Amino acid sequence: MLNRYERARIIGARALQIAMDAPVLIETVEIDSIRVAITELDAGVLPLTVIHKDE
């Protein structure tokens, strides 16, 4: 489970990629890169893994 800071960082980084013409990984009618990034994250199509190390 992502915490709010991890979620914000991932959405921000992906939205920047989309704004710079990276291919969108889902079918959507949205034009706002942040909303597209949120939808991609919620759909689980982003190819990334966050590893939490136990301290």
C-alpha cells in the first residue's frame, strides 16, 4: 500500500512524462495529465514497484 507521499510522487512523475508526450497506457477521454496519471495508477498499469524496507 502506498502512503500519500509515495502516491503524490508517482502521480507527479507520471503526469510530467505524459505532459512531455509519453505514450498513455490506458484508453481515456481525459486530457489533463494529472488525471490520466491518477487513472493509470489506480488501474495498476504503471510498471513500477515500491519496496518498503523494515527499519
